[in-house]
Amino acid sequence: MKADDITAANRAAWEEAAPLHRKQNMAGLLERFGQPGYSCLDDIETGILNGIGLAGREVAQLCCNNGRELVSVKNLGAARCVGFDGSEDFVAQTHELAAAADADNEFVCCDLYDIAPEFDASFDLVTVTIGVFGWMPDLAGFFSVAARLLRPGGILFIYEQHPILGMIEPGKRDDPVVWKYDYFDKKPIIDTDGLDYFGDGTYESKPKYWIIHKMSDVIMAALDNAFTVTHFEERPGHISNTWYNVEHQGPLLPMSYTLLLTKPI
């Protein structure tokens, strides 16, 4: 399949899932974000962002989903915050959360590969978190977009699930760890099992496509777009809401990683 076809199919699958996620999560999120200064970010993400320094920073998030993380970034002291996502329904949810938090975040619904040039060189920090890269058929193109959004010297912060997890069939806490996919196979994995990773259920969904990008693919896509690696750490923490069978059974695998990249001045 062509990259545009994969992107369009995945966007349709997420649009289909958005009302389900809204039903499961929105009421609780609205209540929590109604509390002044609330942040949903874990200690690792919060620590790295505080280490970068958010005061006065203009921040973009790619694939922002319902905006909960970017509203949290705003509550931690960032200046202008703009989130980009391909799902109209999820972007509608972002506005609800921002309103609950009284945060003046901006959110844009668009194809991530086609973000308007008006946003070029507008940000000091771009963030990518939890389950983004596997949906992206063109990893080099994704990093190219991040690079053009950043000002010279800007930082790209990635907090992602580790790609080795893509080899394993996800499961509940006591399910066996089943190695199913080839780490080096670049063919997209297609399924119609839905995206209900909060409600622990499946449904017959529109087809969606997942690509296993090796850890080296991520690093090289960054280097090919002239980024400098300033921090990289593989971590045991589970951040994905899916591979509970890996989290609770040994031997311990890397389940996430953090990566900081700097655009040349």
C-alpha cells in the first residue's frame, strides 16, 4: 500500500474509535482537568520536561489524541501550546478538556504529514508520546515535519513504547507472552480488532495498519533530518495500555524509551 493510503485508513480507524474513548474517559478527565494545575503526565515525562524548562516555551504535540498531555504541559507552565491530530472527534475532545482547564491551547485537525507551512519554525519544543510511530508509514517524513516546526536549537522530545513490543501479541496480566511478529519485517500489520485499549474489549473495526520501526530506524530517521541526539534511555516502564502480559511476566524487556533531539542552530 502507498503511505497515503495507510495514513488515511489509520485516520478512519481512529475516528471510529474516538466516540468509544470519549464514553470511557471524558467524564473523569473533565473532572480532573477542572482542578487547577492538574497534570496527567507521569514522573518520567514531568521530570524531563521540567529539566528542559517549560516557562516561556512554545510547544507543539504531534498526534495529540484528546489533548490531555498538551493541556498538562500548559498547566506545567508552557506558553503557546498547539496540538495536531488527524481525527476530528479527538480534536473536538481536546477543546473540551482545554475549556475545563481554562487553558488557551490551540488544536488543529490535519494529516500529520501535511501540517501547514504557517507553523514552520514556530516552536521551541515538539513532543511525541506513547504509540505514535507504529501508525506512521513514513518515519523519515515524520521527522522532517518535526524539524520544520522547530526553531533552530529547538528540542524534539519523544516518550514512546519500545518497538520490541510490536513483536508480541498484547494480552492481559496473566496471558502468556507470545512472540508473533518479525522485528525486521517492514510489511504493515493489518487487523480489524478495534482500538478499545481502555475498555479491555474488541470490536470489528475498520482496517488499520501498524508498522514495526526498529529502534535503529527511529535513531537514523532523526539523524537523517540533522537532529543531534542529546539523551536516549531505554526503560522498563509500561506506558502503552496494552502489553500487560509483558509487564507482569519475565524476563524483563525494555517497554519504553525517552529520546531528546536537538535541531541545529
